[in-house]
Amino acid sequence: MTTADQTVEEAADKLQEPDRMAGEDPSLIKARANGDGPASPQAGSLNPWLVVGVALAVGIVLAKWIDRREHARSGD
């Protein structure tokens, strides 16, 4: 096979992987539904909305700081 053929085959295998996983015995899903499986999310993990909010706030502060520096340099 050529490298293009190998690449297509690898991509096809990756696309079929969820189908194979779905066909397996979903005992972990059943255990979680019954409250017996591992908790998700893990204890002590950060809330994704908190991370997004902090990143947004830091980005806004950084943008304002850069904007003020540019205005100070231009003499406006």
C-alpha cells in the first residue's frame, strides 16, 4: 500500500472504533447508572465553566492592559 492508502485505512479504523466500543458489554455504564461505578467527574476536579470564566476574565484584563499601553505610546 502507498502512504495515502495507509492514511485512509488508519482514519477509517479510527472512525469505526466507537462502533466497536458500543458493541462491547456496557457494564461500566450500567454500574454508573446504579451508582456503583466510579464517580464522574472526579472529586477535586475543576468545574469547566469556572475555568472558562477565569480564562475570559484574564483575557479581557490582558486586552485592556495591552490597549492602554498602545494608547500611552501613541500619545493619545
